[in-house]
Amino acid sequence: MNKTLLKIFIFALLILFIISPFAALANLMLILLVAAFLFLLKDVFRTLLGGDTDPKGS
């Protein structure tokens, strides 16, 4: 669950970096945003379904 919360926090920071007026390489940041969103959705669904959020067990 902590890993999922951390990913939500990082996702929020990515959104702030994109919205900020001094964001360099905004197109690259959009690609990173989409990738982070997909990873976030995967972890949220895994958590809601009661699965292990860290498949490696570490």
C-alpha cells in the first residue's frame, strides 16, 4: 500500500512539473505523465483487487 501512495505522490509531482510555466521539455514530460498514469492505474487496480502491490516481495 505504501508503494501505491508513493506512486500517487510522484504522479501529482509530475502534473505540477508539466503545469509549471518554466517546464522544459514539456512534450517529454507529457510522455512521462502518460507512463506514470498507466503504472499508477495498474497499482491501484492491483491494490483494490487485494493483490500484492509488490510482486517481488521486497
